[in-house]
Amino acid sequence: MIRLHDTLARQKREFIPADPRRITMYVCGPTVYGRAHIGNARPAVVFDLLRRVLEQAYPDADVVYARNVTDVDDKIIAAAADEGVDPAVIAERYEQHYLDDMGALGVNPPTIAPHATHEIGPMIAMIETLVSKGHAYEAEGHVLFSVPSDADYGALSKRDREQMIAGARVEVAPYKRDPADFVLWKPSPNDVVGWDSPWGRGRPGWHIECSAMIRAHLGETIDIHGGGLDLIFPHHENEIAQSRCAHGGAPLARYWVHNGFVDMGAEKMSKSLGNIVTPGELLAAGHKGEVLRIGLLSAHYRQPLPWTEKLIAQSKAILDGLYRKVGAAEAGTIDEGVMEALYDDLNTPLAISRLGQIADPTSLKATANVLGLLLDSEEAWFRGGIRSDVEARIEARDAAKKARDFATADRIREELKADGILLEDGPGGTTWRRA
Ligand SMILES: [Zn+2]
């Protein structure tokens, strides 16, 4: 039996799928305008694990996991204007980076990856339904959702009206009937990407995208809706309002699951702060994807996760120990104690600690694989680990030399020397050997 903490119920509930043959899960995916930071990687890893756990618990079911790609957005449009390219160039580039980075963290591709730009028809259809039912209205080329038309609005975030208006940082616009109303559709000037609609040429607001794609690919009511804590309000509150009002009151999701923040020191990580740590940078610096993955799973998913150098070092040490233990073993029987911990609202700290207590290497391998860990052999882990690490650091040194930053280049050489690696610069480039 799986138990999940449901944000709407504010408690852990037994998970019972509506249809045990087809389990549906939707997670809000990336807006592709820049490299993902480590905070973006946490939901990707957490919900990848939840999917694997569901597949273990329901071996005869189809677990249908949809994660969208927001490929039309004002931030993408701004990035495209900066570079003087089409928004599709920006979106495609950063979607590929996202897939590469998450793949390196052992995140499997979702079953379905709907793209906003391919789903404009379903979005327009849902907006038309909302207008015809009196839950949305047109004003100056915009279509707005009428928050006062939905008596249940606010149930997920449990905020009062004043908090909602303040929290949404809503733009006060003269065409809004109520300050809490939010945009479903907005006009596009001629030089901005747009689509024809009953309200003129324009583009969708962000919230309608998820509601329309869930309806199109998974149905009116899904089993699990996931995302980061920061999406509860306004994004998920707005998704609920749109879907329920369009579908005669049918709930959007039966379980709402939210992961906590990744903390860099005292500050919440976000791209607007300068302290970006991206999985891409960490991987390039020679950290292995499994190290970052176990680090992201080291705290319970609902708790804040302090992201520190020390955590990365500890994560590597844990994996080194597990790899030494597993050796060249093939996967055997999955350990029940670890699965019990995972079935209890994804208790990963307990699951990882129990993993360390498994004596049988074949069982250790099979069980760790469920968590997306110990996918290499011991031999490949230690060989590949050292080589990719040294090579990444040599590349960083080459880049520093090219930029005439000789202080950094010398520092990298000294750091490698301290780790027992000697560099030799020759006409064909830099080679290395153990001291
Ligand atoms: Zn969403």
C-alpha cells in the first residue's frame, strides 16, 4: 500500500488509483528559456522516483506520466529578442539541455511530453467553454478567468482573498473586473509569436496550458498532480479552477503532491538570484549524475534541501561505499524494507539508510536500481569517475588558459596535484598520469 501526502487534504492518504490498470500522473515541466538549476532538478528526480515506485507497486498497470514543456512564454520571447533569433530556437536549445541534464541524473523521459505550442487548439477550446459557462470574459483582446465566479477558489492554497491578491502579485489592469482575475489569453503584437483565436491573434496564459493538456492527454480527473511547492499558488489553484469550471465540477486531480525547495544557504535558489548552481555546471565539473541524484533524494521530498559542497561529498562517499559492496553482482531480489520506506510517502532518507544495510549484493543492486542508483558496474563507476573528473578539470584549465586567466589555470593544476594527478602539457594538448 502506498501512502502519499496530499496537499489538498493536508495529510497523508492511502493511494488508491481510480483505475488500477491505468494510473495517471501529471507534473508541471520546464519553461525552456535557460539552463535548469538544481532546484528545477528536484521535482524531475522526485517524480521520476514516484513513477518508478508506482510501477513497482502496480506491475500490471500502465503508469502514464505526462510532463509538459512550456515553449511559449514571455521569458522565451525576451531571450529570443536578445539573441535576435526565433523563440523556437531558444525553446529547442534549452529543452535539449534539460533532457540531457535530467537524463544524466537518471530521470527517464516521461510517457508523454506535450508542448504548449502544439496544443493551442485544446487551449482555445477550453477557454471557449469557460466563456460560454460564464467563468471567463473577454476584455481588450484579453480573456480573463473570473475568480469570483468560482465559489471554491482557494481550496488548495487555503488563502483568503487579500493574501491571494498579494501572493499572485497580480497586475492591476483596467480591463480586469476583479483584481484576482487571471489571464487565459493575451493579445500578441505583430512582431510577437501568436495564433489566431476567436479573440484575435494572441497567445495563451501559462495556467491554461496545463489544464488543457491534462484534459487532452490524461482525462478530466487524474490520479496525481505534482510539482514544486512554489506552484501551489497561483499556478495550481488556477489549474484547479479552470478545469473544474470547464468540466462541470469534476476534480482535476485526486492527489496533489508537492516537493520542497532546494536551499543554497539562507536563500531560496532561483534564476533571479545570482547563485545559480546548474546540474550542467556540476556535471561539467566532474560530479557524476548519480551523486547529484542521491543528493537530491537525501532529504524527504517535502522538506527543504540544503544544497552544499558537503552534501555532494557525502553523496559521493555513500555511492562509493555501495559500489564497493555491490561489485559485479547482477540484480536479484528487491528488498522489502526499502520498498516499505518508499511506499510511505517516498521516505527516501529511510530508504537510503536501509539500502546501506542490505548484505546481499544482488539484492542491493536490484533495490538501488528502483531508486535509479547503482546502474553502473563497480569497475565502470571508479574508472569512469576518475577519468571524467580529471578530464573535466583539464578542460576547465584549458578554458582558463585561453581566457588568459593563469591564476585559475595554476590553481586547477595544483588541485589536481594534491589529488595525485600530474599534468603534462605537450604539443598535442594536456595529458595526465597518476603521481
Ligand atoms: Zn502546471
